[in-house]
Amino acid sequence: MAYAIEVRDLVKTYPGKVKALDGLTLAVEPGTVFGLLGPNGAGKSTTIRVLNTLSRADSGTAVVDGVDVTQQPEEVRMRIGCVPQKSGVDPEATGRENLELQGQIHGMRGRELARRVDELLERFGLASAAQRMARTFSGGMQRKLDVALGLVHRPRVLFLDEPTTGLDPEARAAMWGDITNLAQDGITVLLTTHYLEEADKLSRKVAIIDRGRVVAEGTPEELKSELRGDAIQIELVKAAEDGEVRKVLEKLDSVGEIAVEGRALRARADHGATAVPTILASLEAAGFGVASVRVARPTLDDVYLRHAGRTFEQAEKGGAQ
Amino acid sequence: MRVLTHLTFLTERHLRALLRQPMYIAFTVVQPVIWLVLYGQLFQKVVELPGFHAESYISFLTPGVIITTALFSGGWNGMGTIVEIDRGVMDRFLVSPVSRVALMGSRLVSLAAISVVQSLLLIGLGLLLGARFGGGVLGILMLLASGVLLAAPFGALSNALGLVVRKQESVIGAANFLLLPMTFLSPVYMAKNLMPGWIRTATMFNPVTWSVEAAREALQPQADWSAVAIRVGCLVVFAAGAAALATRAFRAYQRSL
């Protein structure tokens, strides 16, 4: 099967020896939404920048829609659309002018271009604002215009770099709807996000990346089912040492993957409901007060913890960049 | 062909954005007008100095202020590039199949267009204030060309600096530091043979001198076109050097991404 995006062993080091990509490999099936999930600084944006020809990797290969990004960057640029993390909208031009110029750059002219621009303005609910300067747009409108700019020339592959960062919940929900529609049009979408929920909801497949490498890849369901059992999240009354809590709980056969950060205690059990009473009894007996308990089916957050060896939040706080 | 069509679209974009900023236009017009009126009055009498050789100071000054204005428009041009980088517009263009030559070239073409409009306004004002140009239409055209030939290389250098440092403060610093002294180290305000020796020597290596002398010579009733050609030649070489440097700066910017 021919992949829409095929990446092998990408390495990219920035001056100052920050290794942004460290042997990243992934493959995206055509016509699907693929989620690149990871905390800030994991290498998501760098991956996109290599694939959209903005940056060059030190080594490795990347092929987009059958074209090698290093050997034929010009050809790649014709086939892709990009929605950058930071808006690329020209604030000193109207919505329509922004779209028209983008189309002109891609060789579109006259009636064809006008029709396409009208169509996109309509589709993204920008028709009534088309004649206004883009600098007067709200954040959500600007983001929509960014997506429209990426689509003017009907690209085969669309890169969406953190499309919903900074959007209010309503605009985010609208953006999710738009992204789902794109895949239905047959466009391959590579989406980066640091929202676990977003990757879970939108992507056919997800790659979890950490420190410039893919640490897990599969459908959200596959990744979650790799994890046996339920996640147990306990909030302790007081912060505790990881080792001491571990000593107490390791004696219990039904409990595994114990981790403590401050007052938060995470563990895993085949049957959460039956394990909880035993866990609580052991903790109380050892003098650890419990404030709250939650038993949950595995989430991508748990998958991340399992593969990256730290929670998503920890990685966000400690992440490079 | 693709370069030309892209150049047209991108230049159109720059000029359209400019026309939408009436305050900015007002300032770019008012500033040189102030120079022309103020310096014209202030130094009126210097033409009476023996050896100045000019019909009137306003006739001498008008091409000088036009060239100075072109120099400043060019020198500040890199600010726009930094704004485009900061806004993410630059990167958006770089991931599109836009012609790279047109992308940077469109800044210089708009700069040239603005420079010509400013020059024409100043020529009109100079005439109102009593300036007389004996060189006819050809002389006026050469004056416009001299301005463009100075604005373009300084625009290229300013953009090169903007691409490398990416901080507005640095471009502001460099422009403030260089531009005004360059006009004083040239015969913009003062006849060359009345300058102290070391300044006169310095003027020879100053592109502002080449530009203003080419313009003034062409505005003479019996212009010495070989003298004009030498100075234009110097400007063209300078422009080629600036273009080469700007191209390298652009590559460095792309590598840094």
C-alpha cells in the first residue's frame, strides 16, 4: 500500500545541541486523519516543518504524496496545505484577499479562483466577514481562515499544527467538525496536538512522540487496549514518597504500575472495582490518608505514561523548548 | 514567467497594504517636505560662497533631498520583513510554491514605486519653491533612476539585516547609526569643493554621492553623460553586491528554520 506520508529515521538537531528529532519513523495512510500526540517540545512541530519543506532534517527520509521532501521540495509544496501553529494570516489584507493571493501563488486564476474562494468563505462561515481586514477577526475566525488558506489549492495532504490551541471551547468544537469533514473529502490530514482528547476523537491512528521519537503507534483503541485493566487514581491527603507507597502496594498481587507524584497516586489493576477496597485498607493501615479515589478505563494519557515513563503533565512542565 | 506573475501579485499586496495606512503615507511625504523647506531656507545663503557653483540652493538641494529620501526608504525597508516573519506570513509563503525571487523582489519593487512617487512630489514642490532643472525630461528621468538605484541596494541590505537579526531594534539601530551620517558624508547639502579634505575623500566611496552626483549632472543643461554613466556603473555594482548579500541572508534564514 502506498502511504500518503512516509517518514524514516528522521534526525534533526538545532544549534545548541537540542535534538528535536531522534530517529522518528511513521507512516500515514491516504485519506485518514493521523494524530501526532506529545507534550510541548516532543518534536511535533519539527516533524511538520521537515515534512512541509520549511526545515531540512540532518538525516533520514521523508516522502509526502510519493515525493521526497529533500529532493523535490518544489513538487511537495504544490501538493500540500499547511495550517501553522502560529497564524499565517496577513492581518493587513481582507479575508478574501488572503485567499485570493494564496490561490494565485498556486496558479489559480479568474473564475475558477473566485468560485473556490467563495466556496471556502461559505464553508468556514466567513462569507459575511470576507471584505473585512483579517486583523479585525476573532481568534476562531482567524484560525478558520488559516485552514481555508491551507485548502485553497485542493491539496492532497494537509498539515494541521495544533489547530485548536488557544481557541475557546465553542470554536474548538467547530474546528473538530471541520477536521472530520476534511477526511471525508479524501484529504490526508496530519494533525499535531497536545490534547489527548483531541487525538483520541479525531484520528484514525495516533503516534505518541516523546523526545523526538515515536514511542507508540496505532489506533486510539489499540493503544488503549494494550493496557490491561483499569487506571486507579488516588489523591492522598498529604504528599508522600514514591518508594514508601510503593512498598505498601507492591505486596498486593492485583495492583501494578504504581507511580506517585506529590499527592497523586496512580496504579493499575485488572479489576478496579474489586482492587480498590484492598488498596484503601492497605494505605490506611500504613498511615496514608486518602482524599479521593477514581477508577477509570484507560485513556491515551495512561498510554503516554506507559510509553514515555512520565505523565503528560510532567512532560509538559519539564519539556524542552 | 512564474517569477513575474508572482512578483506582480506580491507587489500588489505590499502597495495595497501601504495605501491603507494614510497616516504612514502622510509621514513619508511630510518628512522630506520639511527637509526641503527647512534646509532650503536655512542654508539659502551658502550658494554665495565662492566656489559653490549652483544656480540657487533650492535647485541644488532638491535632488539632494530626493536622494536622501530614497536612501531612508531603502534603509528602513527591512522592518517590513521582520514584521512578516513575526506574523508568520513569511513561513506561510515559504511552504507554498511561491517564487523566492519574487517574494523578496516584491519588497524592492514596491520600494522603487514608492520612491518614484515621493520623488515626483518633491520635484513638484522644488519647482514651486523656485528650483530650476535645465536637463529636461531626460534629466528628471535620470533623477528618478538615481533614487531607485540607491533605494534598491539599501533596501536589499536592510532586508538582509532583518533576515539575519530578526529584531526590529537592530534594524532601527543600524539605520539610525548609518543613514544620516551617510548624507553628511556626501554632497547632498554642501558642494564638494567646500568640504574639508577628509570628508571630500570619504564622499568618493559613498553610494549616496554617486547617486546624487549622477542626478545633478543629468539635470544640467549640457550634461556630461559619461560622468553620469560612471556613477550609475558604480551604483549598479553596489546593487549587485547588495543583492548577493541579501540572497545569502535569505538562505541563512531558511537554514535556521
